Amino acid sequence: MKMLRTVACAGALLATQVAQADNWPQWRGARHDGISTEQQVPTRWTPSDGVAWRLKLPGRAGATPAVWNDKIFLTSVAEDNDTLLLMCVGTDGREQWRRELGKGNRDARVNEGNSASPSPVTDGTHVWTFLANGLLAAHDFAGKEAWKFDVQDRYGKLNIQFGMTSSPLLHKGRLYLQLIHGEGDPKTREAKVVCLDAATGKEIWKVERPSEAYAENEHSYASPTLYSEPGREFLLTHGADWLVAHDLADGHELWRSAGLQPDKYDPTLRLVASPVAVPGLIVAPSAKGGRVVALAPGGNGDITGSQFKKWEFTPTPDVPSPLVHDGLVYLYRENGVLVVLDAQTGAKVYEQRTPGDNNRASPVLAGGNLYLLARNGTTTVVRPGRKFEVISTNALEEITTASPAVSNGRIYIRTYDSLWAIGK
């Protein structure tokens, strides 16, 4: 009897720990900002030490895993490099199921990305996937398909050089997509923002997203994000030279800001990195060493250069998205250089090269530390603050372009070869 009570108590404790675990339901985490509230997160590991398990994957992808309690979801290309998959992996490292989403993978920029690059999103009951070939689908946690359709059939052909790698945003039962792509007449080209009922896939609203962008700048690889503070929420879409705020109820435009282009227009300045939003501040990156613009939320119409602009800084990260924490903005540039700015003024606090290689992953903060994942699989753990301090450098020696996910005391790193679970 005593043993039964002990087991029951242990089970209750485990259930409580799982319930309190910080899930990672979409590519920038539960609050869309790259920050986990978990405290017990590992800071040191090697391929043979500090790793709970490593699961070989069938093919490449740059999608960040979505984690909910004891399930991990990730998209991947199959062994034939054509079939596109949704996989469910248990936190014990065992594959639970895989489902074929469709065929027609296309590799982009040699080995930089493919059609499985957008990250999945989950709410604890279903998981939604969007692929660069336009396939959008919902599955339950047993792998049963709830609905699926090709956005190209509903919203027009995707015309984008390196594939539509924007990840969907899930919020309060609604799924948001930014479909910023295409070339030609700004009045007729395909550029839309879409809101769907996540349960059914039915359209709630659709709005056009006009701009004066031309050439490569009409193609956006960024993902929509959410601005949220008590009493105010709105959607942000990023691309085609503009950051645009949309009303969540019907999608109408609240305001827009340009100022991301250099003084002489660069027609190759496509946007890849996504903005980050925290209460009172929106940080919008551009590309190719251009500007980062910080805005205060508010205004109407075109607010470019208005009182809502707080500051700008050069150079921007090209691919990794910014992170804001405790009054500082962290910019992890694709060349491995970490730049830290004062969030209120934009003044540079420091700039330091990290031990890692070049990178594509966005920074993550967990356990009070900053995790910077380089393309060669090396993670540099940095203590946040106004002084550069490296806590550890941890190599996995596998190529990765996905951002890390953190849940229940573990770091999940998806490389081209494997899914790694770092921790106990």
C-alpha cells in the first residue's frame, strides 16, 4: 500500500510537471517572441553527453518542431526527396506516426531550404501544416486528417523565387497566413492576408495587401506575428517594403510603415526575417545589411517617419528574427555576430562575434540564457545583459537551418539529419 501511494504521488507530480511545462506550439514559441519561461534548461552538451536521444529523420527541412506535452510535430521530406511528410514523435524519441501531405518538393538555394521549411503549429488537439507548394492541412493528434486544401486553388498561384516558406500563425482558434508574392501590376498581383477558421479551414476574411514594391521585393519569406498587450491585439505582416498592422476581426489595415529600404531603392531587398513584438515595441528587420526599424504601436495610415518611429539601426540580420528581453534587443546576424541594442533608444550596447559558424536560426531565450544556433550545429549559450559573456559552446556537427524549440526542460534541435533532444 505504501508503494502504491508512492507511485501515485510520483505520477501526480509528473502530471503536474507536464501541465506546467512550457509548450512550444509554433516556431517562435507560445508568445511569438522566441522566449521560454522554463528555468531548468541545459547549457552544456556534446553528441555523446547531455543528450536524451537522437532520432534519424527521413529527409531535410528547416522547420522548427512544434511541441505539446509529450508530442513533437515536424514536417520533413521523405527519403525520395519528393514526398512531403508530417511526423509525430514522442518525447521518448520514438516515432509515433507519419502522414503523407503531398508530393512535389522543391529544393531552394542549393541546400538552404525546401518545401517543408514552414513550421507546423499546434493547440494541443490538432496540428496544422503549411508547405511551400501551397498545401495547407489540419490533423488531429492521432494523425487523422481534419481538412486539407491547396491555397493556390483558393487564392491564386504562388509566384515566389525560393518557395512560400512563411509559417502560419495560430491565435484563438484562427489561422493567419500572409501570402506576399508575385510580380506585375501592384493592383492585380497576388498579395493577400488570410484568416481561416482553424477547425474547419473555412475563410473568415481575406484582404488584399497592396504595395509599390517591384522585382524580388514582391517576394516575402517572413511570417506573420501578433502584437498583444492588455486591451489591444493586432496582426503584423512583413514584406514588400512594408510592415502592416491588421485588425484581427476583419483584417482591415490599421497602419503601415516603410523605412526599411536604403536611401537608394534596392530591388533585391526581399524580407526574410520576421518582426518581433512586445508590449510597447515592435522591431522590424529588413535584409542584406539594411535597416532595423523600431516602432511604438499605434497611429493610422502611413506612419513612416512619424512620432511612432522610435529608432533605426544598421545593419540588420538577414534571416534570423530579433529577440527582445529585459530592455535589450538581440540581433543575431547571419555571419555569427551578435549585436545588442538598448530597446528604448536603439543605442548599441555591444557587438561580438560568437564561436559558431554562419547561421539561419533565430535566437531563443530559455532558463535565463540566450541560445544561438549556428548552421554547423554549434549552439553558443550567452548570458543576457549588457556584457558579452559566453557560458558554453556546444557542437552537434550536423547542418541545421531550423530554430530550436524548448519544452519541459529540453531543447529540441532539428538538423538536416536528425531530431536531437538535449537534456535529461
